[in-house]
Amino acid sequence: MAKITYIEHDGTKHVVEVANGLTVMEGARDNNIPGIEADCGGACACSTCHVYVHPDWVAKLPEKEDMEADMLDFAYEPDPERSRLTCQLKVSDALDGLVVQMPEKQI
């Protein structure tokens, strides 16, 4: 179980516990957190679960695979360093304390 902080574009924070084995996207969906649409349901076939990872966490996450990097090209204002698709981030104890911020909109 990991506590993850989701920050909406307007600064509203949601701190939730997400079970190991789920994705960061599923944690948002299951807790009704606005700002992560996840139109493809987690298949890495869209960019509607795009977030900006807090700078302290960028180096702690697994590297982006090619498919995720390709999908981020379609995201709203992607940041080369901080942008990630939450459907590609598997929750484990190592993610306890992760902080992500949603962009202004998902496209």
C-alpha cells in the first residue's frame, strides 16, 4: 500500500492509499479523483492519464518505455522530464509518498 498525493491543476490535493499492484491511474479512478480521465482504461493507447511527477520523484520511477514516450507526444503540454502516464506506473511500497500533479486539461 502506498500513499499517493494527487494535485489538481487548481492546487486541490487528494492523498489516498493505493494498493500494491494497481496503477497510479487506477488509484485515481477508484478514488474519484478529478483530472485523470483514462479514456483507454489503462492500455497506454491515449494520453488522458498524463501527470507531472514531482521533481523529487522523477529519478525514483522506472524509465519510460517507448510506447509511453510516444503517447506523451499527444499529451497537453508535456514536460520532457516530469510527464508520465499514470497507467504505466505500477504501485508498490517504493511509491509511498509519490506526488503527481494533473495538467490543466487532458486531450
